[in-house]
Amino acid sequence: MRWDLLFADLAAQLDAAEAADGVQTIAELTRAEQGTILLTDRLRAAVGALLDLHLVDGHRLAAEVRDVAPEWVLLAERSRQHVVPLTAIASIHGLTRHAVAPTSRTEAGRSLGAALRALMRDRAPVRVRTRSGQVDGRVARVGRDHLDVEELSHEQPGRAARTGRLVPFSALVCVSET
């Protein structure tokens, strides 16, 4: 009888150790899984939601998430839309813990350059915000890592002169409708 109790106690200790090991394994797997989630996955889960974004230039956008790509997010604020490079986001308030993996559609053609080339084709008037200021104009050219903004300068009386400004993508904070 004493041996039965001894072996039952050993079996119970083994079961408790296995259960504790299982809990620890689950916690480790959960942390490892969370380590694979990208910001774009979290933003994809927030399409249609209103978020509060703080950008690296100190500006704040309270806007609805409309679209998400590997390098940028499209936001709608009242009647204006904004393309914001992910590298220009300092923090986000209102984002849930949910994440959505990319769909099977190819991400090719959804680069920041491709989005800016679409604005260039439309000749849409835009406000380009950089880390050091902003410029209003039209996207004139888009390179691999920069864009040219054609702005109007009214320095000559009675005649508007076109001037250009090159903006490296690394300095780009936001491109907005004007």
C-alpha cells in the first residue's frame, strides 16, 4: 500500500511537471508567433477603423485606414486622403492586437514608388510633407528612391514660374490631396 502511494505521488509529480512544461511551451510558441507579425499585418486588420497616427515630423493624423501595402498606408481624413510611408510613423493609437496576413494577391506593384507614380499619372495636386517642411505642387517624376515635386513659384509678377524640388523617400513623411 505504501508503494502504491509512492508511485502515485511520483506519477502526479510527473504529470504536474509535464503540464507546467506544456504551459511554458505554449507561452514560448505564442511569443515566437507574435515576433513574426508585421506592422502591415496589424494595419491590415484595421482597414476601415479610425486610428490616431503620430508622424516623425510631429504632425498627427486622426484618419481611417483605407489600404495597406508593404511600404505605405493610405488614410482618409474627412475629405482628404494621405499616403504615409510606414517609416514615417512614430506611433499609432487605437490599433488592436489583431493581425491579418497578406492575401494571395501579389504585392508587386504596391511599392511606394508605384503609389506615387499613380499620383503622377493623375497630375493630382498634392502637398508633400518632409521631415523639414512641406511643398505644394504635383508629382513630376518618381525614381527608385526619390520623387520630384513640381511647385509653382509666384516670384515673377503676373507670371507663375515652375520650380522643382527633389525629395528622397527617406525624408518623405506624407503625400496628401490638396
